[in-house]
Amino acid sequence: MSAKSRPSAKPHKLTHVDAEGRAGMVDVGAKRMTRRLAVAEARLHFPREVATALHAAGLRSPKGPIIDTAIVAGTMAVKRTHELIPFCHPLAIERCRLDARFETPQVLVIRCEVGVEHRTGVEMEALTGASVAALTVYDMCKALSHEIVIADLRLIAKRGGRRDVGTAEDTP
């Protein structure tokens, strides 16, 4: 285990809360610029009959191509994360890649990779992109069933900054 991935001996504290307990945006002005990467994913679980219908329709709905629309929505969400999450910094995103693949005939995995050269990380951008892409799939398929489940939204990996999370295989 490298020193970068080893847990710190001192306890972690909330970064968005000051000594008086007031919440606010973290001052990143003194941090050094580094390459920041984050990967997040969400899983959609479809009832068997819905999955069968989607595959038979070539992953198209009356609203259009499901995966392509979800990728556009996820990309837009990544770029607007700071408008949705109050203490996120606005960032000039340099890399944004969304991918959606069926892990099984009934489970769609949406993965969002985000990269930037900055003083703050892009975990929230990757999580927002994956979640909005999943919500878009749900919206486009809900006419078939409201029993579609969006599950397991999580950060897979991050690189850059104070500590890394995940393994090298998890990052682009």
C-alpha cells in the first residue's frame, strides 16, 4: 500500500464546516494544481419484461435513443454540478466520458469519468453525471414500468489531491 493510499493517522473532519460549525465553500486558493480524476457509477435494474422489451426495441423509446440521450444528459449534469450542489466549485471540465453497458440482460451499468487540472476534485461531478444519466434512462423507460430501480450510485475511484481512492484499474 503506497503512502498516498494509506489512511491518515489523524481523524478526518468535515471540510465544508468551520470551527464554529458554519457550512461554506472550501477555500482552495492555497492548494496546488494537480490532475484530478474521478470515476463513479450507477446501476439500473430492470424487470425482466422491461429488459426484454428494451433489447427488442434496440434500446430506443418513443422519446428517442435511450443510451445516447442519457450520455448527453449526464455530460450536461457534470458541467452544471456547481449549480446543483451548493458548495461545489465551478470547474472547466477537461474530460467527461460516460459509458453505459448491460452487465446482465437486466442490469445496466452507467459509468462516468471526469478529469480536470485544478485545486479541487471532481468526485461530485462524476457522481452527478452518473446519477443524472441513470435518471434519464428511468425517465425514458418509466412508461414500461415504475419498478425500474436505480441502485448502487458510488464513487469507484479518484486520483489527485490529498488521497487516492480505488485501484489503478478503476481509473482512466
